[in-house]
Amino acid sequence: MTALIMVIFVILLMIAVPIGIAVGITAMLPSLLTESFTVSGVYITRSMLGGINQTTLLAIPLFVLSGIIMARGGVSKKIFDVFSYFIGNLTAGIPCAVIATCLFFGAISGSAPATVAAVGSMTIPVMLEMGYDKKFTVALVAVSGGLGVIIPPSIPFILYAQAAGASVSDLFLAGVIPGLTVGAILMGYSIFYCKRHGEDKESIHRIVDELHKQSFGKVFFNSIWALLTPVIILGCIYSGITSPTEAAAISVAYSLIISLFVYRTLKFNELWAIFVEATRTYTPILFILAASVAFSRILTLLQIPQTVSVWITTSFTSKVAVLLIVNVILLIVGMIMDTTPAIMILTPILLPAVQAFGVNPIQFGIIMVVNLAIGFVTPPIGVNLFVASSLSKVPVVDIAQKAMPMIIMFLIALLLFTFVPWFSLVLL
């Protein structure tokens, strides 16, 4: 029966049934296929409702709302301006400013597609005006947007904590060094690219000099409120003042205050549309999450996690081999499945297998999220690619091709996080 259920699940995905519906149908199948199965449809429904009745999960819609408010309020431009002011005239200074902006905005939104949309809509036209190649520009934004799920606060980290029973605060802290490392590697590639292909220094200097005509105090004051956002959110969590969920609520209040009253880039009559957009963004995540919780419990009852764990531990005797095969599985899944179901379904299956070889659950959370971040920029799903394509009108295939060297840089970073636990655990 287990094999039949998994085959049906794959078929549903192949015929483009929405992932939430496919997961929900598959969760119901055992009780429909055999009367001897101990779980009824009523239990599955209760599991779906009980699985999302968690205070921790409230952080997800709150971070989604905060990110949308910041994006609509033009906060990404404030962050980009301050980095451009300091490093814009250096080799690859503008691409590095884009990456740094993605790092900071990712620490505000917790979402990769939101980071691409907010940063890309503002930086792509500016970089094109400065003479940068359009495909490189769009690919850089798409790949750098993946930092949004590694740098805390991260929505996938919250989901992983729910599935693995891990600490959200520990996962947020563990994501700092890996996020900065990936950002540094992407900056290194950008410098190499710009040295090899050259830059239009005249256009760059002209635009950056416009910033320099403003006083440092003015540029800094315009940016400081945006730059303080991740400091306030993470500071509240790590100082013990608030839980991650309470910090998410603070981020919403803070984003409203600076957008409405400090920068005055939002008006009160725009708030309704923002709330509607946040609801539309979160509702599919909520349904997928509920269905995934029920599906993961069915998998446990069918002993699929134990079976997979035994197969991996008996088929591979080396920790290196196990980690490599797990990474391959996660990379493939990241290419074809959205982050939420991937985390909720695969965590209870793969975590016992890697724990048998002494891998820390927090480190595995970093490995899983970085793998899925790579999935954001790899076809056929590649959400970041489609967001960037909609912003720039560059075909997805062209963006993916130009992004390939940067994806390779991401993979190098993934290997570091996989085999060097220090990157994930040093701050804990």
C-alpha cells in the first residue's frame, strides 16, 4: 500500500494538481484504500487543524505582512542607497550593494520571492541605467534573493522547527554565518565577473555622485530606520525580551511606523490592499502546511521514515556518502516542489537518517534550507526565476543560464555547511 500511495502522489504532482490538494488527497488515501488502517478521515482532518494551531506559526503571516509593508514602503531603496554611497564606485560595487541589500531585506521579509520582488523592482532599472548586462543583472537579483530564506528571520526555518521539534531561535542564530558566507561568495563572483567583462564607470560614477552630493548625514538618516529593522527583530529574540512570534508582531508595528510616519512612503488608504495581498500570500501556505502536517503523520504511521532511515543507514556506511545522497535528494526535490511541503514532508523522513550518523538537527536545518534556497533558482519550479522574469521580461531559461555560475557558488557554500558543522553551530 505504501508504494501505491507514493506512486499516486507523484502522479498527482505530474498532472499539475495543486500541491496542497495533492498532499491532502494522499493523506486520505490509506483510510480509503483499506478498512484495517487505524486512522480515519476524521482523525486526518483533526490533524490538519491541530497541526496549524501553533503559536509559533503565527510568526509566518506576520513576517509576510511586514515584508509586504516594507516593500510597498520603498525600504529596499533606502538600504540600497546607503550601500551604494559607500561602495558604489568600487569594482563591482553596485552588484555587491544589490547583494547586501538582499541580505538586509531578507532579514526583514524572511521570504526569497519577496526579496526578489522588492529589491529587483528597484535595483534592476538602476543597474541597467549604469550599463550592466541585463541578463546578469536579473540573474544576480534572482540568486541573491535566495539569501532571504537563509538570513534570519526565515519562514522556512520556522517550518523546519515545527517539523523537527527544534528551537526557532537556535535556527535563526545558526543561519547568520551561512547567510553571510553565501553573500560573501556571491560578492566574490561579482567582482570576478565585473573585472572580466568590465563596467561602464562613467555611468556608475554619474549616478553614485548624485548620492554623494547629499550629505552623509542625510543618506544615513534616510537609511538608518530601515537598517535597524533586522537589529530590532533579532535583538528582541536573542536578548530574551520576546519570542520569535512576538518579534514578528513588533516587526509589523515597526514597518508601519517607519513607512507611514517616518518615510511617509505609504498612505493609510493603501493599507487595505496590503492586508489583502498578505492574506492571499499566506492562505495557500496555510493550506499546504495543514495538509503537510496530516501527510507527515500518515507517513509516520506507515513507518516510512523508519524504512527510509534503515535503508540509508544499511546502504551507506559512510557519513560523507549519506550526506551527499541526502543533498542530492533535497536538490532534486527543491527543483520540483515548493518549500513548505518539502520541509514538512522530508524532515521526518530524512532527519532520523542523518541523526544516526551524528548530524546535529540544527545543522541539518541549515543544510535543508540552503538546498531549498538553491531550488528557488533552478528550473522547472524556480520561483525566484519567474518573479525576476516578470519584473524584467527576460525569459526564465535565459536567467537560469546566466545564473548557473552563481548557482555553482551556492553549491560550494552548501558543501561547506554540510561537512563543516562550525558554520552552522559556532554561534549556538
